[in-house]
Amino acid sequence: MIPLSNAQRRLWFIDRFEGPSATYNVPFVVRLRGPLDVAALCAAVRDVIGRHEILRTRIVDNAGDPAQLVVPVERLEYDIPVLDVSAGEAVAATERAARHRFDLSAEIPVRATVLRIGAEEHVLVLVIHHIAVDGESMAPLARDLETAYAARVRSAAPRWPEPPVQYGDYVLWQRELLGDPDDPGSRLATQSRYWLDRLAGIPSPLPLPTDRPRPPVAGHRGDVVTFPVPADLLAAAGRVARARGATTPMVMQAALAVLLSRLGADQDIPIGATIAGRTDEALADSVGFFVNTWVLRVDLSGNPTFEQVLAQVRDRALEAYENQDAPFDRLVEALNPERSTAHHPLFQVMCTWQSEDRIALSLPGVSASLEAVPTGTAKFDLEFNFAHDSATGAVRCVLEYAVDLFDRGTAEGLAARLLLVLEALVTEP
């Protein structure tokens, strides 16, 4: 059996500690209009699961340690229910499917459901636990589903080359790359020293202006507020970034730090961020949980200008890229903050930036459109997800917030204030 990756171990620990939940579900929901071949679609989903070992992997106990157990294709029993629903029932049925609670030890981390609304209208709800995929996995999954469906409607099996890397190969390679944590010259030890120095004395939890006291145990109930970043404001942020050797995402992170500080979170602002973790070209189109988490710590003491804040964010982000391999869970263990069931360790606010136009689905004879489906959960107190459409240049933000802490009106106010702060900062940095 294969050990878990460092990222997987953290999600496995959360699952064991808090119990199964939909908090780390990744829904892939497609509305399909036209003469869909439902049998071909179900066969195509099974083809994709068979192609990627991580999608047919259970997490089992191996002499006291969690391990990956890949279910052989020939032993995989995988039924895909096809449910008849009315148009009025479709949204609720989709949300129910997206909120499935996986038993990671007993079932593979993928659940597919086809909702049949009419003869020529269906919804495919494909839900995958985060322990098996990340955001970058969805584009190759969509391409594989296209290939498999195009073959199955012709009553043929898909013809595709073997994936260059399976997730288990990556896990073993990662262990070799990081080296022995007890070896002071290993990559893991060297990068860990950087993060231990950078994150020493980090505030926990961040004093956010919540509507209610923080409960002793985080309920992870969440909701979302979606808002666009106006085109003129986005262009101005880009100009400020280019003039100062930074990127637009860095401008957004810096503006968010300023907003949180002005709202009462003091001057030491830790913000979580993610990095794809696909440092080898062979991993570019692989399916698995490669993403790593880091903490961008912004110091706003001394009344700095926004130019100075942006320079600090830029420099620390570049340093973080140089030290991106140190797994987040190892940093938590090494820093050993006071453990709490009430909040996420080291940071409670996340800020991400990703392309949303890389995922598309084209099935022969069928119109396919991806749909966002909330899982009703929140991983953090606040998570600002900026999605960039490179074809149009547009950016929208999905703010996920913990409903145990914030009212919807407060979340909407945070979104509006972020845009106001950003406009002021890029106008006069």
C-alpha cells in the first residue's frame, strides 16, 4: 500500500477528528441539453475513474498509519443512479448530491448522479472529495470525460495514452524530494526553518469583527456572496502591479490585508494562500491533491503606504515560492500553536486566485454548461476566491463565509468595502 501525501494526511486527520462532512467536497456539476446518451455518459464516468488510480482509492488503516488502497478496475463495482426529477426539484436534488458525506475508508472518493429533468435535459452531479483532487485536476478530468463519452456513443472504449504519472508515484517522489526531516540539509528541514522564522508568534485567532462570538467547536456551516471586480478597477490594479514589479493577485492580497486591519484585526495579518504544487511538468495534467497551503503574513505597523505594503507582499510571496515544498501540516506540527476546535490553525482568512475558464466540457450532440453548486460549508472564517476569465479579462470573487460567525449582510458589506478600499489604494498607492 502507498502512504498518504502530506496534504492528504491533513484532510484525513480532519475527517477522523471532526467526522465525515461535505466541507471538503469538490462538486463538478454539468447541465446537459439535447439527446444525451445516458448509458454512454455513465460508462464514460466509469472510464475516467478507471483511468486515474486516485479516483478509485480508499484510505485504510495500515498497522496504525493511514494508507492508500487502490481498488483494481476489475474489482470496481460502481453504480451511477439516474433519478427522475422535476425542474422545480432539480436544484434541491443537486445540492443534496453535492453534500454527500464520504466514508473514506469504505468507499472511493467519487460519487456520480445523473438527474433526468426531461427527455433532453439532464444534470450530471460529480462529487469528489478534496483528498483525491484539487482545482487544477478539474480541467484534465473534463477532457477525459469528453474523450470517453465521444468513444462510448460510438459503442467503443476510449483510446488514450497511459497517464505519465499516477498520484501514488507522486507521493513516493515527494517523500524522496523532501528528504529526512531530521537531516538539517534536507529540503524539508531547510524550508521548514524559513517558515518557522517567518511565522513565529503569529496571532491566533485573528481578531475579526464577527457578528457572534466564536463557538467552541467550528460548525463549518457556510454560505457564499459572489461579486464582480469592475473592469476599470481591475485595470487600475494591474497598472499598479506592473509599475511595482508585482502581480494583480498580490494587489488583491495586499488590499485585503489593509481592509482586515482597518476593520479591527490589528496590524499583524496572516492570510492563507494556495499554490498548485505541480512543480514537475509531468504533473501538469495529472489528477490528484497536489495543492499546498502557505501563510502570507503582512505587517501593517508603522503606518506604511500602500506601495510599501505591496512591496512587502511581493517580496514575501516570492520567498514563499522558493519555499513552497514544505507541507502545511508539517508547519503546523513544528509551530505547535494552541490546538483549537474553534478555528483553523495559523490563519482564518484565505485568499485565492485562479483561472475559471480552463474548465469546459464539449460532448457530441449535447450542449453542456458548468454550474456552481454551493455545498453549504465553509472551511475558514472567510475565503475570498478570485476567479479570472482570461478570454474576457473579467474577474469575479466568491466570498465563502462561516455563518456561525457572520450574517449575510456583513459578508455583503465586506465585499463592498473590499472594492472601496481597493479603489482608494490603486488610485493613490
